[in-house]
Amino acid sequence: MKKVKWLKNDLKIDHAFNYKKIENLVLHLKEVCPEGFDLYFDNVGGDFLESAIFQMKNFGRIVICGRISQMNATNPGSGLKNMAHVLVKRLTIKGFIIFDHEDDREQFETDMAKWLLEDKIKFKETVYEGIENTPKSFIDLLEGKNIGKMLVKI
Ligand SMILES: NC(=O)c1ccc[n+]([C@@H]2O[C@H](COP(=O)([O-])OP(=O)(O)OC[C@H]3O[C@@H](n4cnc5c(N)ncnc54)[C@H](OP(=O)(O)O)[C@@H]3O)[C@@H](O)[C@H]2O)c1
């Protein structure tokens, strides 16, 4: 898959996988990181979060930033089934909201502009031309056809 190749070959990420092709996420995470996670930054929620909790090390930290897998869920489910791991492993789980960091915005924009000019930050965008393509861009976004941020150029 193109996205996985980009992450591994260009961004040099140790491991990346296509979540749509994984049958057993708990086993997969165990195979690729047998020693466990110190930190899990969660953008997905649901089964992903639960699988990551199984694989956390003692005193590990989890940052809850997003729960994209639950955004359109018609059934909220019954919640995490492995809270015992949070207790026994003494995990810390903390929510993250970007608006709490407004004071850092100016410094962030200065740093990021510099890093982009220096080619230290790599990124991709998928750009559709014309406002008439907005509905298609939205459907394609939900189907994962974009790489990087999905944008419509007007
Ligand atoms: N806490 C905050 O302040 C804050 C601010 C902004 C955004 N967020 C959250 O941060 C997350 C990322 O935002 P973004 O703007 O980067 O979104 P984005 O560009 O739309 O990217 C979403 C990513 O999630 C993947 N994904 C979608 N459904 C998934 C599923 N069921 N299981 C696993 N992966 C899935 C997508 O992969 P494919 O495209 O390959 O399907 C894509 O890589 C979202 O959860 C968003 O709600 C949080």
C-alpha cells in the first residue's frame, strides 16, 4: 500500500501497517513490539486503544488526542474491557486538546516555518481542484484515498 511504503521508505518509521488488513491487532502489536510501549498517542480510540493498553509497559503513558474510529459509530459499544491493565500496570491516561496550547502557537509557527524551509519536516497533501469537487473530496477522505491532508483548491 502506498501510504505504508511512504511511511517506511521516506519517513523511515520503524513499523507501519494497513489497519484495514490486520485481523488481530493485539497479536500484531505484540509481534512488532514484544517489549511493549512506553507511550501511546491515540488518534483512533475503540479497539485500537484497547489493543494498545494490552501492550503497554508498567507506568506507561497514553495521550488521548482523537477517536476517529468512533466518530460515525452508531453504537457507542460497552467501553474499554481491559481497565484492569490500567490499574495493574499503573498507566497514566491524559486527554489532549490543542486549544490548551494557544500560548505556544507563535513559537510553533516560527519553528515550523523554519523547519519546512530547511526540509526537516516532510509532508504530503492531496489537492482536488474546484469547489464542485468538495463532495467527492469528502467521500474520498472517508474512504482513505488521500495521502496527508485533503484539500480543495478554489
Ligand atoms: N485533540 C485535538 O486537539 C485534536 C485536534 C484536531 C484533530 N484531532 C484528532 O486527531 C486525529 C487526526 O486528525 P487529522 O486531522 O490528522 O485527520 P486525517 O487527516 O483525516 O487523518 C485521519 C487518519 O486516521 C486514519 N483512520 C481513519 N479511520 C481509522 C480507523 N477506524 N482505524 C484506524 N485509523 C483510522 C486514517 O487512515 P486512512 O486515511 O488510511 O483511512 C488517517 O490516517 C483525529 O482523530 C481528529 O479527530 C484532535
